[in-house]
Amino acid sequence: MQPRLTFVDPNVSSDRIAVLIDADNTSHRYAEALLDEIAKYGNPTIKRAYGDWSSSHLSGWGNELNARAIRGMHQGAFTRGKNSTDSALIIDAMDLLYAGNVEAFALVTSDSDFTSLALRLRESGKVVYGLGGAKTPASLQNACDKFIRLESLGEPEAEPDADASSEPSPDAAGPDAGHAPEINLPSALTKAVNAVAGDDGWASPGPIGQHLSRTHPSLDPRNYDHRGLQSLLAAQPYLETTSDGGGMQVRVKGKGQAPAKAPAKAPAKKQARAKSEPKKTEPKADAPKADAPKVTATRGAAKRASSGRGAATKAPSTEAADQGA
């Protein structure tokens, strides 16, 4: 089993991808666009669409299954009003996981019921791409390594004879369906730049994109009318960019200026301390000079004491000479 990749380069096309489409929650008009998008990340060797093909609202998928070489996986409802497609897709995904025939999964759905499946596949070392509508709950978007909105792939052309019943039912996404909260773009980009920037505050778009893929899998420059990440970064007024050295560099405006002032102040403080230290040591150098007279007086007293002792020594010797006479 190959180790799981945290960021996949779109130029890499060797990974085998299992494309599992929840047809109940996905319009057939996106079939071509979503397969073209998945092909940027690897080779879609397995393509399956799940649904109750006896239902009239899936009639539009008939031609797409044949034209795109997608295997239709029929799953009838065991109970009226209950959708059993989800369980069939999950079971097949786990079978493919343990078979070890693919390195990545593409889950095409807007249903948050597949959140646990996405987490389980990632825990097993697989890359998970999510493709769904803007209404996809945040829980599923954040459970994928990368989430791509179908709307960002281009608005599909409506078919003249298209039946309105071919669209997914409004409540098919589950009880928690609703638009996921929009990403705070300034906050997300600022944090990403600061997280990967060097000591000078500059960062390359590559590491920034890697960090964003981990923190905000659903962030796609196309959602903000930009073709790529570099164009998105360059358009932000709170970021500054440069092309010195050949590659693009990005940093938050104002970053890297404050630290440059700190080293300039340090030498001035050191010089002030150096000037004050000799003044404190001057009184200590004069201390031995004040003790010099005391040393001289002590020597004089010693001389007088020694002369007195000599006189006392001579007196006994004189008396002894007188007695001998």
C-alpha cells in the first residue's frame, strides 16, 4: 500500500482513481466536465454511477453512461421513500479499498452521508477528491483532501428536451443540506502565507497551496474568478508579491519590517553600557594609593622597635664584662 499524499500535483497522472458517482445527487449534465477535471489528478480506471435507474428523474443519465464508459450500478429502493443507493456505493468503496487496485477515490456527491466514508478512506492512506454542488455541507467538503465545486467547472448547457424531473430532488442531500459557510478568504490566505513563510516573511505559491489544501480543501481559485493560485494571490490588496530570482514570492504587507529595526537598537545599548562600565571601576583603582602612608608608618615603627631591642641586648653584655673584671 502506497503512503497517502497530502497534496497531489495536478501534473501527476500515474495514480489510479476510482470515480464513484451518486447519481441521485448529481446532474447528468456535469458528467463530461467532472471526468475531465478528475483526469487532471490521475487515471480514472474505475467509473461507476449509482442510482435507481427505474426512477424517471435519472432518465438523463442513460446516454451519459454509454458515452462516458461509466458503469451503471442499479440499486432499487427496498422501501418506498427510502434511498438505498448510499449503502451500495459505500460497500463498493470498501471493497475497492481492500482490493488495493486504486490509489485515490473521487466521490461525486453533495450528500453529507458520505462524510464518514471519506474519512475512512483517508485513514487507510487513500487520497479522496470530492466533487459536489455549492450546497454541499461543510462536513463533507472538509473530509476530503480536495473538494471541487461542480459549478466551477462551467455551467452546463440546458438540453431543449430535458425533463425537469431529471434533476436531483431538492431534499436528496439529506436533512442538513444547505450552503456551506463561505471561506474567509483574507484570513485563510494570510494564515497560509504566515505558516510557510521564512524569517523574512516571503513564501512561494507552492507551499501556500499545499497548506491551503490541508486547511481549506474546498478553496478553489476558480470560485473567485481566477484561473490559478498565483493570480488569486496577486489580486489581494493585503498581500505583496515579487518576482525577484525568477519565481513568484508572496508575503503579507508590513511583514518583515519590524524585525529589521530591532538589531539596529541593540548596538546602541551595548555602547551605552560599555561607556558606563569604566566610570564605575575608577574609584576601585585609587583605593591602593590611599593605603600607602599606612604601610610607611608601619615600617618606621618596626625600625624603632628593632633599634630598642638592640640597645637592650647590649646592656646585659656590659654588666657581664664588669663582673668578670
